[in-house]
Amino acid sequence: MPMQATRNESGTLVDVIDRVLDKGLVINADICVSVAGVELLGIKVRAALASFETAAKYGLEFPSGTNYETAAWKEAMVGKEECPQCGKKVSAEELMNEGCPWCGWISAKAKRAKEMKEVLAE
């Protein structure tokens, strides 16, 4: 989804960086120098700027030798969803089964499970 800038929105540098890292930014450029229809020089450039989480989500390749077994990589590979109440990203499984640890929002599935536990405990 391309980002579109509008003049009505005001944002700080932090907002811009947060948005770029969240959505990602890709620059693709093909440069060709030719004389009389003969290509003399061809350059292809592809640059990507994104958070590890976004890059992993879209399957961008990382340099060889990257250790994917670190805690940060494992966390980046976990599917995350935005909490409907506070907007913070939480793992989808935790959000659906337990609720949001940030604001306390509880999903309908978690509410039913809690009610079932209380019924069984009686």
C-alpha cells in the first residue's frame, strides 16, 4: 500500500520514521546509458528500509550469515495484531486468548474461556 502525503496532516520526524519502519520503503531504480541504441552501462538498484518485523513479514532476504535463532528474530516471526482499544501491537495468539497486556482489553473468546473456567470451578 503506497503512502500518500497530504498537506492537512502534520507529523513529527518520529511519526514519519515510525510509519516508514512499520510499512517499509522500497526504492527500485534501473539506469541505462546507451549510445546509438547500444547499451553501454546498465545499473539496477534496489534498496529497502523497514523494521526487521516488517521485512520478515514480506519475505525480504537478509545477508548470509544472519542468525535467525536469536530472541529478536523469533519475536519478529510471531504474527502480531493491533489491539482494537489502544492500537499497540500484540501477538495475535495472546490478544485473542488472553487480551491486551497494555490496556486490559479482553476479546470475546477470552471472556468465554474465563466464564467457562469460573463455571467449572463452582
